Amino acid sequence: MDHISKTVAASKFHSVAVSSNGELYTWGFGRGGRLGHPDIHSGQTTVVITPRQVTVGLGRKRVSVVAAAKHHTVIATELGELFTWGSNREGQLGYPSVDTQPTPRRVGSLKQRIISVAAANKHSAAVADTGEVLTWGCNKEGQLGYSTSNSASNCIPRMVEYLKGKVLRGVSAAKYHTIVLGADGEVFTWGHRLVTHGVS
């Protein structure tokens, strides 16, 4: 990695960094596709020791923001396009019909320009430049912020309706909950074992 990093993310099994010119690098344990290198996912070697550039699926797109979870990775480009890869067992990649995605794939159902992303164990979240927050994946603990929790996977990104009209700027996610930051400094949280359940 010859360039200075401008943003980084880390999870249990892997790390992610974006260089100053928007190139994406990953390293760590690659089985399950979380690194975005197809040869690591399917080959005999499953570990990348030093940062390696992710090119398949991204081409020359410049990456802006990144998030890393235990089994998957989420990024947005400078143009606001959302890409995901890794495990999709709970729909956390944002598209159906794939159990594992070994290389970056664009989430085609999202038309908004994405400015912030988050990834947790089995769910993901993003904030659009319009101020909306979208979530998808596992909702067993109410971590998606919908009106109810359910055991079904929600593989298509969906706006958190309770926050409609709010202008949001940042998002973070943990195993069973999600937290977002409003443009005015207000904070909203939802999920399992919070002081106030649901969006607050």
C-alpha cells in the first residue's frame, strides 16, 4: 500500500483501508468472501497478510466510505454507489439469491447516493445524501428499526420510516442494534437491550 490511508475499518477476521486516491485494500482471513478477492475465497490460501488492492467488481471506482463486519464488507464509492460482498445468509448484502458473494457487487435496488455505511454481524445500514437511513439483513432483535422485529431476512434495503423527515448524516451498527446521528446532533438508537426500545 503506497498511498496514505484516508479511512479504515476492522472486524473480527479482516481489515479494510481506503487510500488517499480512493483505492480499496483488504487483508486478514478470507474464507467466505469477506476480503473481495475471488482467488482467496475459492483457493487453498485463505489468508492475506499484507494489504491487497480489491479490483474485481470495482474497476476504477474510487471508494469513499467503508464498514467491516464479521462475515461481510460494505463500501460506498465517491459517486455514492453501494457495494457489498461476503456472507449473505441473513440478507446483509442487500440482494437476494446469493449465499456468498466473493467479490464486490453493487446493490442495484438503491438509487440514492450513499454517504455513510455500517455493517454488523448480520445486518447493514446506510445513510443517503437526502438524509434517509436504510437498513437490511437480520431483524430478529429489531436492529433494522422497523415497527416490529421478525425472524425473516430482509435482503432489500428499506428506509426506517420512523425517521422520515429527519436529516441524518452518520450511522454505526453492532450485533443487535443500530445508532444514527442527525445533522443537528440528535442521536437515535434501536434494537435489543437498549435503555429505550425502538427508535428513540
